[in-house]
Amino acid sequence: MKHDTTPLLSAVPGTARTLDSFRFGPADAEKRVYIQGALHADELPGMLVAWTLKQRLNAFDEAGLLRAEVIVVPVANPIGLDQQLMDVPLGRYDFESLANFNRHFADVSDAIAEGLEPLLSDDAAHNQRVIRERFYSALGAITPANAYEHQHLVLQQLACRADYVLDLHCDFEAVPHLYTTPNAWPTFEPLARYIGSMAQPLAADSGGQSFDECFTLVWEQLRTRFGDRYPIPYGTASVTVELRGQGDVDYTLAEQDSDAILNWMRHHALIDEPAPALPDLLFPATELSAMEFLKAPAGGLLVFHVAPGTEVHKGQRIADIIDPISDEVHPVTATQAGMLYARNQRHMATRGMIVADIAGFDAKRSGYLLAP
Ligand SMILES: [Zn+2]
């Protein structure tokens, strides 16, 4: 195991943070995997899984079984991890800019594309190598305006030359689910099976420049620009894995999830061991544009009728919002059939608040498809 420490720009004198990454396996391996936890710093199941994976990967590395280099960043957001307010951890948004830590990753596709054509050839592997190095350099050429941007760039540089990027998150209260692109879905479908994922909404571009998409979109754009003349592969397949809810920081679950990720690696011959048989896929892939955010029609006390992991039908009563003063009870109903896979943990709903997420089949949303 190799431990690298990257100093992060400090926001004020007298403070210092680092981004710590751990490398396992042969540095010259043909494939590279990047795994990070807790980019949303109050989503800690992924940090526990990343820590568990560190121990497991180290053992595989010492036994000579790794066929890929694996980079693990268990603490992907030291800035957000340090944000506590009145005993509540608040790691989703940056206190200074109010920006979501999983949005606004740099888009360097123009910088990569400029002057790229003379370097391309008929060899897809060559083109992939050239583009990866230019991707890394283009990120390095950006001068970050603040600590948030610097942390973003360090994470992007660590991951941009990986074949596979796994970004470990969680929801408020949820069953395991994942988000990826239609193109990467065949790569991660085995992971969905091993991890018991109960929803897999897919989108090529959800509009937020999130961590997973900041890699895949570059390759999409380069394929659009040059793909008719040169073979350009999808250099990175990335996935956002949602490891249940914020409260699910648990040894048994982390062991299960680590096993699932390692089995997925075995399946792709990234670990030199046979992979166990694939379990059933618990719910089909759907379109992210068909995912429904159920919203609170009024403010009030939120009481659920349905738990995450329930297939619901159109019109089914999911929750009630109670005004204990007027005695009004506002039902929240499913607008379409699908899998209810996540729900809010705030039980005093504010008007318009997202109450629950349903992976449905009726693709009617467009534009920005993510939660705030
Ligand atoms: Zn998250």
C-alpha cells in the first residue's frame, strides 16, 4: 500500500487540510479503479466501506492477486467533514459558497480537444492514453479560486485516468441503489446485483456536473467531436453508489458492501480470483428522467405509510402531512408505479420539500434531474 498526501489550499492562515489517497496493486497494471467515500461528508457508510476495502485490498495486494491498480480515498471531503453546526454534521453543502460538494466539477473537454486531432490515430488504446494525459494536465492548469475548487480539482486529478470510478454516497433513509449512465450500465449491472441495488436510474447528463459525470461527459463530448474520424473509447465508466441511509454505518453492512465491490472486481478480472455467481437483479434499470421526487404539498408533520424498498402503484398513499392545528391531513401519493427507494428523514416537512424518491417508468422530467 502506498499512501499519498496532497496538501489542500487552506481558506485562512493557521489551518491546514490534506487529501489522503491509498494505492494498491501494480502501478503499471492495465486497469485502474478509483473508489472514494463521503464526498458528501455527512454520508458516512461509504467512508466505512472505503476503510474496510483498504484492509481487504492490502491483503489482496500482498498476496499478489490484484490485476488493477486501485486508488482509495476514504475521506473525500475534509472541508465538509469539518462542518458541524449546533451538534449537527452538515457536509452536503460548502458553508462558504453554499455549493453542493457533488456539483460543479470542472469541465475541461474544450481544453482537451484543442490541438488534440493531430495526436489521434487509428489505435483506440493510444487515443485513450493521449486523452487521459491531457485530461490530467488540463485539470492541473486550472488555478482554483478557493479551497472548495481546489479540493474538487485534486479529486478529479486522482480519478481522471481510472477505468472505473466508484463514488460511495448514501441517501437519508434508503435501500441500496445506484446512479450511472446508460453506457456504463453493463459495466455496473453486476455490481448492482452483488450489492442488492433496488433502483438504478440512468442518465447520460443529469445537469449537475457531478463527480461521476465529470469523467463520462468528457469522453462523450470527445466522441461527438472526433468519433467519426478516430476510434475514441469511453475511457472511464463511473457510478454513484448509494449505500442506504445516513444512519446505516454498520460493520455487517460494510462487510457485505465491501464483498459486493470485491466480487464486482473479481467479475471483471481485476482481482485474480473466481467471481461468485451473479445474484438476481432486484429491480430493472430505469431512466433518471422517470424518477419522481414526491414533494410536500404543505408544511406539517410527515408520517410515512411506506418504507424504502417497496414497489408502489400509481395513486398509492406514501405519506401524510399533518397540520396539528387545523387538523388537515394532506396525503402524499405516488404519481406513477415504481420502486420507492429513498425517503426524507426530516419529519417536519416544509412546503415543497422532497418527501420520497420513486424510480418509475414514465420519463417526463428534463433538464436538471438531481436533488439540490
Ligand atoms: Zn451524496
